[in-house]
Amino acid sequence: PMLASVVHQENVVALTKAPMTQTLNKKMKSVSTIAYIGLGSNLSQPIKQVQSAISEIEKIAQSNIVNVSSLYLSKPMGPQDQDDYINAVLAIETTLTPLELLDALQDIENKAGRVRKENRWGARILDLDIILFGNEIINSERLIVPHYGMKEREFVLLPLAEIAANLILPSPKVTDRKSVKLLSQNIANNSIVKLPLN
């Protein structure tokens, strides 16, 4: 009888553990992350390109846009014999992995007619960059997060500060964990213009 009781108790424990494990796995799969996407265009009606890209990003599976900055008019970083850029930053809540989100964004770029050239500073119809993905630090062949150039780019920091000023940039070094608000206040604006809402 004692042995039967122990076996019965073990069976009860095994039965109660199984559904708990499944629930935990379901929760892990549904954990969401807030990512920040930088948008830019200076070809083929740039305002329309950025607005269309925002609409397409809203359709990405397992994701939902939670905030969008104003549009900004900025000077090109590369050759100056090209048109000014339209830029924006949006926040998206997603359960996708960073690379799954990157694939979705590059698919939107490709459908818009983006052609990847050797000249990284040249004009482009659409540029979508993951600038932050939660507090993750990613350094892979396809993706670097936080975006390697965001601290020096007013067309990233100013729109980002508009929607997430209190964000602290993740970094292995404590001294490099700066707030977006502080970085945006200390960067030269390079004649960037915040466009009025229509």
C-alpha cells in the first residue's frame, strides 16, 4: 500500500507538470519585444515612400506598430549631389526574432524597388533599419544592434527622441549607456526640419 501510494503521487506530479510546461512554452513563444525602426527615402516621392512603408510594416506578422514619429527633412550623409531625405522612426511590438524582423523589412524594401549598390551613401528609394531591438546587443554578419551609426545621426536621434526620449541605449560598458534624450540634445541638427502634420 505504501508503494502504491508513492507511485500514485508520482503519477499525479507527472500529470500536473506536463500542462505547466506547455503553458510556459506558449508564454515564451508569445513574449514580445519593442523594436525601433528607422525609415528613410530620397527618391520617387520620398514622403509617399515612407508613408507606404509604414503601412506595410503594420502588416508584418506577429507585430504591431505602437508609435510613429513625425517626418523629418534631412541632408544626405554621402554625396551632396542628391536630394534631401525624408526620415522617421517607429516603434513596433513584435514576437519575431531580430532576423525574422530584418527579413520582413528587407522584403518591404525590395518590393518598393530598393536596389542594393556598392555605394552605401547613395540615393535610395527606401531604407529600413532596425536601430534598437529591446535591450539586445547584436553583432552578426547581417545585423548590428544598436545600429552602429545612430549616435552620430540626427535623422535617427531626433525622431527617436520624439517618441522614446527616456530610452537608454544598451551597451556592455556602463559609461556608454546614454539616454536618447541626452544624445539628441547634444547632436548638431545639420539643418534638419521637422515637417508639419498634414
